[in-house]
Amino acid sequence: VEAMGAALAGGLRALVAPVDALMFRLMPPASFKRGVIKLQRGLVIEPKDLMARLIDAGYERVDIVESRGQCALRGGIIDVFPVGRASALRLEFFDDELDMLREFDALTQRSTDEIERAWVLPANETLLTADEASAAAERILRALGRREEDEARAGESAGNRQRAIEAQFGLTPWDDFAREIS
């Protein structure tokens, strides 16, 4: 996810990764962009709406943020520990305006540095809206129903099956993702 964020920000100059990692399929770039949350002081958004966006981006709602991928809402304060950041963020709201944006130490829960802006990357490699999740579940059920037919089919190569699965679920190879996002 960090490499995907760096590619989006234009900061990815080189990527060193094992071949196995590059073989994984990723969400389409448009889905990834939709999951990135750009924060800056003065942003107008209801805290509960921002929490909903964080949860949609794969963050786990907890009472106290202790590790990456978690978020918490207490009154007009949201704590979130974004993927790819060394420290967590504390967002203080005045009504529906982001009034203060600070880094904080997840171990001590104490605020450290005040910052002007930050990006919160999705917490997962794949993001699905409720409609996309429902459609994917239907496709999986149909695919399971056709499994017997597929097994009986002779001569179909594993590569063709792989491409068919990728096309059906909108999965993207890393090189296509990197090309489309920049």
C-alpha cells in the first residue's frame, strides 16, 4: 500500500520487491485514489463522516489507537494511525472544521508535532464499496456453480483462467497499476 501511495504522489522512482510480491493483483487505480483521504487544517467535514470514510478505507474502529490501520472517535477528536506513517495522527475539530492536525505517539498517547496536512492511505490492498462487495459475492457464487463445468472443460490453460479471474474481478497487475496511476 505504501508503494501504491508513493506512485500516486509521484514519489516512486524505483521499486525493489521480490517477484512474488509483484505477482499479486491490486485494486484498480481509481479505487485506490478514491480511498486516499487528504487532510489539511481548515478542511470542512463532519467527524462522523470522516470516520465512515476511514472505515470504508479499511481502518478498524477501536477505543484507543495503538497500531497502524486503527482509528478512534472521541467527541470532536479523531485519532488515526495511517498505513505508511511513522506516527499516528490526532485530528481536532471545531464543529465540522479540522482545527488542529497533530502527530502523536501511539504508545504514550501524547501529541508531538503540529502539521498542516497529511495523506491517509487505504489500510488494505483492496477496497470494495457495499455494492462492489455484493456484486463480487454474486460472481463468486456463480463461479462456484460453474466450477464443475470448468473442471470438465479440457485444454484450458492456467494462464487463461488467471486472466479470466483478473478480468472478472477488476484486478490489476502492478506494472499496469503504476502506469495508470502516474
